[in-house]
Amino acid sequence: MAPILPPEVRTSLAVMRSPRLAVLVLPGGTDFSYRPFSRTQGSAVRMYPFSLSIQARFGSAVRVHQATYRVYGWNGGQASPMPHARFALDRMKAAYPDTPVALIGHSMGGRIVAHLGADETVSDILALAPWWQFADWRYIHDDARVLAIHGEADTVTRHQRTQKGIAELTARGVNAEYLPVPGGRHAMLDHLGLWHGRTLDFVDAALRRT
């Protein structure tokens, strides 16, 4: 049986084992809704396999946190999830100073990661079927690496807009790539090997840059 360590020793070991990369996962939501966000709702549950597989694959090299919000909707100019997403990012930065942060967001979470991409601590951004409105991608700072993956059969968010955003980022000199998923739908329950495989590849590439 492993010994039970006192809190101060566990804290010291945690500091010694600081990750090379912090990963913040941002689940989706909807356009307008004040329904309380739940860790057991579909959009949150959909991202758990991504969060868990990243932590399992890369172990102590990464720390993965999946964010929650107060309500389920973006809600126009209120941008309801943004204070909670920024709080989650700030907590990661405080917990792991000088550690780059990779953001992974699906749908509304893809919109959130674009806004958070203005923070220069953010080194890498993965947008999965992002709900990009009003050129949200323009918030992303120039030194970030960006990958957007979008299903071409998505009827919830527009892959054409995602492609346009990546093209604009590339023209601006950002290291940005667009990956279409032929026949892919919004929930990412198809082409599982592609969605999850490219996500793990994305994190691996981010680690190689640290």
C-alpha cells in the first residue's frame, strides 16, 4: 500500500511535477438560454472523452481542465460564458505560471477559445466545429497556432465560415490550418478516429513546442 502523504508534501510534489502544457477544454452551449449549465448535459458529456483521452495519453506532461459556465447560452452581447471561461484560464495560469496553455473548444466553446485567444499565454487553439460569429477569429493573437476541424455535413454551425476564418488568419501570418471532415456532423459522433486522433496529434504538437 502506498504511503499517505501529508498535504504539504503533496503540494511540494505537485509543484515539482508542474506540467509542460496546460489544456483547457471548453464545451458547447447554445445561442440563447439562461438554463443553468450542468456537468451532465450533452455538450459537457460530449467533451469528456476528449479531456480524458488527452490526460491518459500524455500523463504528467499535461494538466487538463474542462470548464463549466453559469448558464447554457451565449445570450447575445452578454456573452454569458466568457467571465467563467476567463476565470478558468486565469486559474490555470496562476496554478502553472510560465506554462503555455492550449485551448480546445467545441461549437460555442470554439467561439470562446477564439475570444480567449487574445491572451498571449495561449499557445495553441483547437476549434472543433466552432460557432464563429462576427469574425470572432480576429481576437486570436498572432503567435498562436490554430487548428480548426469542421464537418462538411454540419447543419448547426457553418464550415464555410470556419474556412473563411482560417484563411483570414493565414493571410495575417498566423500559423493556422483548416481540416474539413467530409460527411462530418456537428456532434462529432462520426469519424471518431479523425476527431479524436487529430486532437491528440494537436496536443502532441503543442508539447513538442514547449
